[in-house]
Amino acid sequence: MRKSSEAAQPQDHVIDFGAYLRVIKQKKWSIFGFALIVTIAVSMLAMTLTPKYVATATLLIESSQTKAIGIEEVYGLDSSRKEYYLTQFEVLKSNSIAREVIEKLNLAEHPDFNSKPSLTAEFKTYLKQLLPFLPQKEPEQSDIDAQQQKKMLGLVAAFQSRLTINPIRKTQLVHISFESSDPELAALVANTVGEVYIDSNMRAKMGITKKASDWLNVRLSELRIQLDDSEARLQEYRESQELIDIEGVSGLINQELEQTSQQLVVARNEKNNLNSINRVIAEYGKENIERLGSMPEITSHRVIQDVKREMVLAQRKVSELGEVYGPKHPKIISAKAELATVTKNLHEQIMGLVAGIEKELNRSIRTVQALEQDVADVRARYQDISRKETDYNQLKREVDTNRTIFNSFLSRSKETEVTSDFSSAAARFTDLAFAPLNPSKPNKKVIVLLTFIASLGFAMVMALIFDSLNDTIKSKADIENRLMHRMLGLLPLVRLPKKANLPIHAYLQDGYKNFAEAVRTFRTGLILTQMERNHHVIAVTSTVPGEGKTTTSANLAMSLGQLGKVLLIDADLRKPSICRRFDIPAYHPGLSNLIIGTEKLDECIFTDKTANFMIMPSGPVPSNPLELLASERFTKLINSLKSQFDYIVIDTPPTQAVSDPLVIAQLADAVVYVVKSDTTRIKAIKGGLDRLFEVKANIAGVVLNQVDVTKDHDGSYQGYYDYYDYGHNTVSDPKKVA
């Protein structure tokens, strides 16, 4: 009974590395042979390779370069920045350096760069020599230039592909390496690249200096004219305005204005004071001597104080004499007259002071007016001088600015002229390149080793790929997991001489003990799987011809013959082979005769005395084998034979070839399906099994035939020989019997 696919439990996919190792082990000689052949071929090719030599020069790029005079601004390079070194590294790899080295060393004529002409060019040259009478077109100059330019570009590209600029990290050093088949040339080019770089750098700096000097001279002439013009305008203005010392004149006028202003302030203060006194006098009245005499401005006057002092003395004298003398005493009269005279003098002095204050006020007013006019005049003069000074300073500033610029350019021009023929090197060699003694490549040993490893790995991968693409049955696991059927047994591959067949009685011969033991194991597996069923009739079939079903049927019959009475029927009525294998005459009657009824059972049976079982050949090949096998008489024949024999083994045609095995399978108690190991594709096998399943045949299991147990696809054959040879005196050679 076929196992139902629904009953199969899903299993997690696990990578079986052991299976990969077994495949590699199985194909080890093919893998090793492929790797060996490829390695030998690559070794022979490596022997023909031209050795390449690499020479390296070490260059130190200066961070600070010696200058005769500091004019670094002219060059526009800041060597303290990281970009400076990166720029120099790119300059070393530039096309201009490459071109100069190529031209200097004439590398276009060197074999390393002088490539062979193409086949087309050689053919054209040969054709011109062969047919000189053909018109020859003279190449134009533009075409020649284009070809030369193209050739130079090719040379530059080839040169740069061999040149390596490798800066040493965190240093100012850089390695210049060149690869060539000529060690002398490799060293020469590496050194020349450094020399050309140094020379080109110096030429570039000197060129920049010269350009700067030329430009400075032109600009200096322009600035000289501009300075002369500004000086001329300044002098003209000084003469037109009659200016000798503008700063001195301005200072004097400023001082005069300051002094006059101060005098005006004093005069105004005096005027204001006098004006105040005059208003008080007007308020008191000019005739009121007593009140006028009490004014602080009058009483504070020295003359008034002196007169008042005399008046006090006179009054004291009158008072003193009045105490002594009478009013008419001459002394009293004289003292009183003196007092009157002093009093009159006081009045006169007060009136004189009042009149003097009025005069002083008038004078002060005139003084203030005069000073105000003077201040206005001085201020006007000061404004005029200020305007002239402003114009003068503007012209002077222009002259000073032009002179400063001119002096700066003159100084830079002199510096540039001095340094025009001097420039220190931007770099220097720390180590010159020398011709290497040993080639850097090809490293033939490494190439051969890597080739062997790579080819070995490639062969392993291809072996695994081919094995994964091999859609055949090779092991018990394939039968159970991919066909979903049990495995009844396996019959090992018996290695025989070319064009030799396995003896039909190999099961009974001592030289094939392993094969015989495999047949017995198969027989035991079949009996054990059919213990609960009546398994008298056993049909043996396969997918396609050549899978060994006839050999399997015959050996199964021989092994069952040791357990009971057995009949082997050749039911392949299209291409029978039992007669040929057992040396039965072709005219011997058989199954077709019995079905038709032309012969009796005893006449159609052949007894194999060697194996002690009976054989029913196919008989004459009929024209309608399927009709005979599907007839009622064939069914009755099988049923009648069941009572006469313990086991009936029927050899049937392949399932994919004809429908005969499907008819026979319906009458059989068990169907044994034979699969040739590592040959028949799984899709075809499943097709044959499905056809049997559709007619409800009892498929007992699958027999894996012609198994090369030395390959041991899944490890299930390990110990196969040791087990089957256990107890035997002689051990079969596993290389001959598998």
C-alpha cells in the first residue's frame, strides 16, 4: 500500500554538511584531477609571462622653502595646509609630468611602450607592399597630428598605469614607483619623475615671478604718473591760494578768534554790570544824594570812602568842640564850615561818580559792538581758511595715498627683480631608485598555489552543483523522502569485464556472496512487509527498460526457492529475456501458449535444476499482448497457479513503456518496483508509481538496483562489505563487487 503524502509530517530543512562532504569525497579524484590540470596549464602560462620589476624613489616635499626675500604671496600656495601636499601628489601623477618624462627618456621607442601594430595595420602594410601600383593617398597634416596626439595619449595612459605615487602617512615623504620589464628603466623612470617634478616646479615658480615682475613694472609706471599728477595739483592749489603754512595760519586765526571772543565776553560782562548800576541810579533818582550814597557801587568807591572818612572826622570834631564851646565860638563855626565843605565835596563826588557811570556804560556799549564786529570778521576769515585747509588736506591725502601705493609697489617690484632668478626646490630626494634584482611580479609560486586552491574550490562547487542537479535516486533517503515509499532492499553494482553480463546463477555462486546476501536481505524485507497479506503472486516492474527488473525477478525467485515452491513467469510478451538468460530454447512454449490454450501447463514450464525453481517463459510473441494479459483466461491461469506454487514471481514490462504491468499489477498480491541507482529521473519514477497507484496496485516497496556502494551517497552503506563478509573465509574485493 502506498504511503499517503498527507501522512508525511513536515520536517525542518537542515543543511546536511555531511552530505556535502560525502559528495566531495565521492568526486575527489575528479576534483583533484581538474585542479591538477588547471594548475599545470596555468603554470605553463605563468612560465611564459614576462617578469615585471618595480623600482621606488623616495621624495621629500618641503613644507617651508628657502626664499631670498619673503614674497610667498606671489605664488599663492600655503604649504602649511593639508591640501598643499595632496595637490603635489596629484601633480606628480599629472599628464604634463608624464609627457615630459616620456619625451625626455624617449619612451616611445622602448619595447615596453612600443606595442606591436594591430592585424589590420599589418594587413594594410602588407597590401601596400604587395600591390605598390595601387594609388596611395598621402595623409594630411591634420591626420598626422591627430595620430601623433592619439599615440601620445596612449603612451601617457600606459605610463600612468605603471606609475604609482604612494604618500607615506603622517610624513612629508612620498614613494615614486614604476613598473617595467627592464629593471634599469624602472629605476630611471622613477628618478626622472622626481627630477622632472622638481624642475617643473622651479620653472613654474620662476615663471610666476617673472610674470609678477612684468605686471608690477607696468603697474608701477601707472602709479608714478598718478602720483606726479596728484602732487602737481596740490602744488597748483597751494600757489593759487597763496598758502605757505596752512597749519600755522589756521592756528593764528584760531588763537585770534579765541582771544577776541574772550574780550567780548569780558566787555559784555562789564556792560551788563554798568547797565545794572545805571538802572538802579535811574530808579533812585539823580538828585537823591542820600540814597545814591548808600549804593554799594558808590560806597565801595575809594574816593567816596575817603570823603566819608573826612566827613566823619569833621562831624566828630564839631561834636567835640560843641561840648567845649558855644555855637558862636569861632572854633565851632570853623569846624561847622569845614563839615559843610566836606559834605559838599561828598555830594559832588557822588554826582561825579553817577556821571562817570553813565559815560562808562556808553563806552562799554561801543566796546562790545566793536568786539562783536571783530569776532564776526575773524570768524569769517577762519571759515575761509578752514575751507582752504579742507581742500588742501584732500589733495594732500591723495598725494600721500598715491605715494604709499607707489612705494609699496616699488618695494615689491625690487623684491621680485631680486628673486626672479632664485627659487629653492620644492622637493628633494631622500632615496634614489636603484634597479631591482628580483621581479615584483608575477609571483609564479603564489599564482600556481592560488590557481590550485581556486580550481580546487571551483571543482568542489561544481561537484556540489551537479550533484544537486542530479535528479535521480541514489539512496534510501531519496526513496523515503522523495518517492514516499519504503525501501525493500538494494542490489549492489557488480563490476564485470567490459561487455560481460552478470551470471544468472550469481546468487548461488561463491564469488558473488555480497550480491547473494543483498538478495536475501531484499527477500526478507519483502516477506516481512507482507506478513499480514497473502503474497503468493509478486509482480516485478520498473520505470524504463535496462533497470535490471529481469535480474531482480530471477534472483528473487531463486531466493524464494529456498523457502518453498516457486514459479518465475516471463510476462513481458513484447521483449522477453528470460529464455535468453536461462538458456531456454526460443521455441519453448510458455505463457502466451497457455493463455491461448494451445499448450498444457506441464509443457510450458521449464525446471531450473541449479536453482530448484520453475520458469514459465513468455512463449511466442503475440500480436496483441495487452489483450491476452487483460483476458479472463489469464486471470484464471494466475488463480489456478496459486494453488500449485508457494510463490509466483512475474517479470513485467516497464510502466512507462506499455500498460501491460498495470493489468498484471491488479492480479498481483504485491508489486516490487525496481529503480536503477543514479540513473532514472525522479519525475519518471513518480509517474510510474502514480500509474500503479491509480489502478490500486499493492506496491510493496522499491528495490534500488545496481548501487555503487563505494560512493556511499548518504552514509547508509558504511560497513556494507564488513557486514556481508562476516563469517566468510574470503573477502570480495570491493573494487570489483559493489
